[in-house]
Amino acid sequence: MSEDKKIKVFVISDHPFAPSGVGTQTKYIIDALIKTGRYKFFCFGGAIKHHNYDQMSVDGYEEDWVIQPVDGYGTQEMVRSVIYQFKPDMVWYMTDPRFYEWLWDMENEIRTICPMIYYHVWDNYPLPRYNKSYYESTDVIASISKVTYDIVNKVAPSVENHYLPHAVNLEIFKRLDKADVDKFREEHFPDDSGRITFFWNNRNARRKLSGSVLWWFNEFAEQIGPDKVRLIMHTEPNDQHGQDLTEMIKALNADDGRIILSVQKVPPEILSFMYNTADCTINIADAEGFGLATLESLACETPIIVTMTGGLQEQVTDGKEWFGIGLEPASKVVIGSQQVPYIYEDRVGKEDFIDALNKMYKMSKTDRDKLGKKGRKHIEKNYNFDKYGKRWIELMDNIHEKYGSWDTRKGYKAWNIKELK
């Protein structure tokens, strides 16, 4: 297809090569669309600290994929510049809506020429009525979880809304050869002496409850014997948005191998080995739009312990089978801010968490393996990587056909007629 006929997409999101869940999924979507030969992209690569702000072309796609590093997610003036120069056929953006109020403030400038597509992340109820104007300032919403999909349908039923959850690359995240895993374990996490290994792969941030995970796991280890279990926390222990995990380990005298910090950023292939090394992966965040780490864990046939909140609850069970242990919140605290007036935080109780750790610890390896194998089938069926790409291609093709852009723009009016009484 000639360059001037390709569908041009302006992307605003985490940097596509960032290790975040948002960045990873953005890359997956672009990969799928660009390989059709019918799309080209200009991306704002945001949400990370940059050492260089020069535009870059992605190797192998030099003419079709350009990334502009930005602070935050960019500015209105930067968006206007891209629209003027790149002339996109659609604007696609992803993550929590609180980051895009400035973008919706200029929807009357953008939507007159092309549709706006939002890959929406929302963690919990009550219904966020305060998001209604944002949803209605969007042409198409793709919802990350069943919770998000239900919320959008009820808050803004007039907006086109699609359930389109995250996916995982099943060629990378899979059960690996035991001899290779054993070698990896010996090289990176030696002296395990047959410990049952729990894995935690998250950002060290408040809502991820990193401190509670560490503190309560130590209490569990003290109960059954610190030499029998191990927690590997793959995170930045001194993240400014989290707790000083190194100091916590020191205060608990837990530096004897029961809790290990893994701080080096690693590629997906190494992460797959880490999930294979573990007997169980944990995520008890009080708010979680989806939770990519537990999806990756199940793909590697490693069962999970999770809070029954957000997208985590549809990973741990399909409504009939279970692929780990789901913890119902001990309390649902209504919290908020000036931007987010109210939302539930699902707090897990210490006793419930330790009971789940005990249950997984006492489970036979055969039973843990059965849970993991069922989890893999669940991922293959419902979060299939190939299906994910095909669904995004179909959705974007349909959006371009239905809504058009520039001279062919359809379905949007910049004005309304109201009868005054």
C-alpha cells in the first residue's frame, strides 16, 4: 500500500518500549496493526524519564513508526503540532483517565477531523459518574476488563464500547524445560534448599501494598519456618512512590534468604524464567485495572494468589474453574481525591492472606501443577495473543470505515440544537 493511503494513527501512551503493562500492551497493538501494511504511527512515548528527547524511528519500520519522547503524556500545543504535521486519521490513547483531562478539553478541536479511541483502565465501583463527560467526549472506548466494560456501559450507554482485555505472548511466557529452569535458579537464586517460592512482580507503589506483602509474608515465614519458604520481590525497593523495602527487611531480620529483592530490569524472556522458578505469584493490590504479571504467571503454568478486584478476579477464575486463590476484600474503603471523588479500595485482611499462603504452601506439587495447567488453558482461550491482535485490527478497521477522518469524517457534530423554554 502506498504511504499516502495508509491509515495514520497518533498514539498517546506510555513509551511503547517501557516495561509497564501500558507500554507493553501499546507495543503489542502497534505491532499487530503495522504488520498489516495498512497502518503507520506517530507516538508520544510518555510516563518515563528520558535522557534524550530526539525523535526515533523504530528499526524495521522506519517509515511507519516514529516515537517522540515526552514528559508526562505531552501537552495541548504538542498535540496541535502533530495534528497539523502528521494529519492523523485517528487519535488513540491509553491509561487512567485522570492523565487525559487536558486532552478531552480539546476534543472539539480533534474530533472535528478524526475520531478519538480510548483504551480505558478503571479499577472498581461505585459507578464513576464524574467520568461521564470524558466518556462522552470519546468516539470509541475499548475496556480493559469486565468491570471497566460494565462501568462504561452504565455511566455512558450512548458511547460505543468494546470489551478487549490484555493479552500475553504465549511463545515467550510458557512452561520451560525443567533443566533450564533449574540452571537459572542456581545461577540467580541459589541456596533455596527446596524452599517453596512465592513471586511478587509489581511496582513498589502504595496501591500495590508492597509493604503489607513483605511484612505479612515474614509473619507467615516465622510461623512455618523461615528456611522453608522464600519471597522474591521483583521491584525497585526505593521507589519514591513506595516504601523502603530494604529497610523493612533489615528491621525484620529477614535477610536470611526468606525475602529476596530482585532489582535489575530484565527482558520478557528472563521474566518467563522467574515465573517458572516460582511456585506461586502474588498480587493483593487494593486497586488493579488488570494486573499483567499474574496473567504472565498463569501463561507459565504458575498459579496465583490475588485480590478479587478489577481485572484480577477474571484471571483467577472463569466462574467455574479456579486457577489459584482469590481473596475477597476484608473491607471496601471509599477513598477519593479532587480528581477522583470516590472509588472503592479493596483491602485484603492479613489473616486471609496468610491463610492463602499456607494453603498454597501445603498443597502438593501435583495439585499446584494442575492449577497452573488449567490457568494456561484459561489464558490460551481468553487472553490469546493472536486473537488480541486480530481483534484490534478488526476494531481499528471498523472505526476508520465507520467514522472516517478529515474530508470523510462522519458521526460527529461540534454543535447541538436545544429548545429554550
